Amino acid sequence: PIDDSQLPTKTIDVDHVEQNSRVATDQSGKITTQQAKRMFAIAKGEQEIVRQVLNEYGYQSSTEVDKVKYDKICARIEALVAEAERGEANDM
């Protein structure tokens, strides 16, 4: 066995490491006001589509949306808008 009792020790600043990690990923917490507005812009004024998707994900308000779910929610809104537009085109 190796006797490591004589090796120098180094203290790691854990708070500093976690802070850098958080900045790099930025996936913790809720979405920004601008991101919430973007969801409604993607819906092209169809607030009911945004409400429907938020309900599907268990949210009551756009301010509750977790950053990690934001991209999936936007993709779902885009899909429903495209579906609605196809339906309107078929009605003509």
C-alpha cells in the first residue's frame, strides 16, 4: 500500500465551482419574461394554444415554466400552430 499521509493537501472552493457550473449551463430556475413573451409570439397571437401547452406540462402560468422544459414547450406550441394553420388551409 502507498502511504499518502505525507502528500500535500489542497482545499477546493466548492462554492466557486458550483457558481461557474451554474453560469455555464444556466438551466436552473424559471424562464425569463422575454422567453415567456416569445412563447406567445410563436403562437402568433393564439393565447389558447399557449394555455393548452402549459396545461399539458402542468403549469398554470408562463412565469412558472422551468428553463429545462422551455424548448420542448416552444416546439409543442410550434407544432400546434402548424397543425391549426394546415386545418385552416384545408377549410378554404
